Amino acid sequence: MRSLFWKMFFGAWITAMVMVVAAIYITHFGEFGDPRHEERWEGPALFREVVRNMRISRRHGPEHFRNWLERAPKKVQKQVFVLDQNGRELLGRPVPKGMAPLFESLNYRNRETHTFVDKKPTVGFFLPLRSPDSLRVAIIAGHSKEGLLLRFLWRNFWPMLLLSMIASGAVCYWLARYLSRPLDQLRAATRRVAAGELDYRVSPGLHIRSGELADLAEDFDSMTAQLQESMDEQRRLIKDVSHELRSPLARLQVALGIARQKNVQGLDTELDKIGKAADYLEDIIADVLSLPVAGGDQRPLDDVVEIESLLQALVEDLKGEAQGKALRFDLRLGAGELLVSTRGSSLTAALENILRNAIKYSPPGGLVTVTTERSGGNCCIRVIDSGSGVADDELKAIFRPFYRTDTARTRESGGFGLGLAIAQRTILRHGGTINAHNAPAAGLCVEIRLPLLEIGEQ
């Protein structure tokens, strides 16, 4: 039982049911010695019969009570004892020892008393007759006080259980839901913030709450606000620095072109190295500037692209790079017309980054496989290279900006760890998903799922 809601619910529910049963026990325990509570008395008919014969005996004398008692069943005779004015039992039976104090306490001033005889509830009555005589009557229960309680609970167990379950269950469900709802909202907010929605706030949904949970929500919003501000500052810094680097880089490239025109012998090798470094820096800046900014790029998808045609065009454009490594493309298309909403060339750039990545990490003479298929309302694109793959614990990390695996941390391999990060953020803004796994007997497989646009939706 891992859910906090169910822990709170069942804990409170069981506690409430125990309290209900305990309250019934405590409330009724003291009443089980009084036969007048007929609904709790094991023999209400006997009690009524004794009282009726006491009224008749008041008019007709003790003989009537003796005649009735003689005709009564043995069980009744064991429960009813009667003493006349001289202290003799009407049927000549010995009186139980524990009953003697009860009879002694009955008189004209104390006409009714309650006690226990052999741990059984017993009630005594003093009955004055029209004649100078009087009777003292004692009715003893057939079971002990605890036994009567158990009989009552057993006979009424299911109604009590049902009522206590319904009443306490409804109250405890509401209580558990009331207490756990803010925690559910905080958990949902944490997931949304972890997914990149740094502008999400949880305290507006808890404005009617007070106390520690409301304070926790405000602290959570304060934390996300500071995090959002910090991330925005970081992005602005990266963009500003990238823009500022382009000016000296442009001057460097101009100076490099002038130096090459002078045709100074002996400097060609050094100038080539400077040129490669400048091109490398230019590529880094271009990738940084094209990196989508989370939460700040919410323009609508106002264009449509056909996936298989786009992949064919991209593969055709990248054949020159592939031929440089003697790579082959294996296009397995045939899912039909796959229309996807997009914006400008953003999706084109993302797919191109993934294809270039497959080319970079495939060995010379290798194979890059591209497949498409229709899956429900989505299209599935898989790009599989023929490299050595990626360690399982790094499959998610390769989508982080500037992350590169240990085997790829050489400048000669190309790339700066931004291609897959750009692709992931672009795919997410198209309502799709992207993930990577190691393909059997191949290298890394990047799988993309994008929602299809039906003709009627245009």
C-alpha cells in the first residue's frame, strides 16, 4: 500500500470503526443489569410475565404467585425466587447465598434494587400486598453481564458493522481526500516542473487552504520562480555570449581570408588549422542559437509536412557526407501518406540532426537504416546507425545539451552534444516523443513518434 491517500483512509477508517464499537460497548455496558431494558434482556417475555403476576398477587395474595411459579418451566424457576413476609421461599427452595443481601435490602422504603448474583445481573422488588403480608421477588439473568453483552453484540453485529462502515467510511474518505489532495497537486506540479514547465504555480489551486500545506505550496512556487529566473538568465547569457562571439569570429574569418590571399609560403598548414578552429566555433554558435528555449517558444504549428517525402529529401542531401565514409542508407518506407503539423523548417532541422548523428557514429562502410510506420494516430520514425551503441545508463543523458559519451569526446568525431538536445525539444513542441535504445545486432536506434494530421483537421 504505497499511496498516502489509502494509508490515511484505511488508518482513519479502522480507527473510527474501533471507536464506534468501543463507544457502543462503554455506553451500554452499565445497562445490562437492568431487566427493564427489554431490548437488552435475554428474556423480556419472562420479565413481563413476572411483573404481570406481581400485580395480580397484590390483589389475590401470595398463593397466586406460588401457583404460577409451580406451573412455570424449570428454567424460569431457576431464575425467579420469592420470599414471603417470614423469609421463606414460596417453593421451599434454598436461596442462593449471593442473593441474601439483595432480599435484606428490600423494604417499604427500598422497593427496587439491582445487584449481581454469581456475576449475573439481578433485580429485586418489594411487593406490599393488600393484606399485611408482603413479597420480595428476585429475577436473576441466565447469563453473566459480559455474556449478555456478547449476545447483544452478536445478534446486532451485522447492522452495527454496516452502519459503522458506512458512516465512518464516508467521513474518513472525505478526510483522507481533503488531506491528500494538496499533496497530489504538489506531486503533479513537481512532475510538470521537472518536464520543463517552470512557469507552473501550485499555490493558486490551494488559495482556500491554510497552515503548513499552504506554506509548502508558497515555498514551492517561490523555488520554481527562482529556478525559472535563473534558467532565463542562463539562457539569455548563452544567447548574448553567442551573439557577441560572432563579431570577433567574423573579423577572424576576414583576416584569415586576407592572410590566405597573400599566399605566404610555409603558413598554409597553420592557416588551415585556424580555419578549422573558426569553422568549429561557428558551428557551435549556430547550434546554440538554434537551441529551442523551454517555455518561451510557443508559436502555433501552422504548416504541414509529409514525413516520408521529407526523409527521402534529407537522405538525398546527406548522401555526400555518407559517401565520404562509404556509408549506405537503407530506406524502409511504405507507411503511406504521413502528414504532420509543423512550423517552418523546425522539424526538418530536427530530423537532419538525427540523421547526421547516425552518420557521425557509424563506422566507415557501415549502414544507416531509416524506417517509418503508422501506429494508431501516430507515425513512428526509427533511425538506426551501425556504431557501437551507447551504455544503457547514458541513453537518457544523451538528450541533454552538451552531453557527450566517453567514446565520443574527440573533436575528430564531430558534434558538440547539441544535436539530440535540439531534436528532443523540437519533437516535444510538436506533441511527439523521442527516445533511444540499443538495437540488436546494430548500433543506436533513435525512435520518434509524432501525432498524425488527418485530412479533415486541416
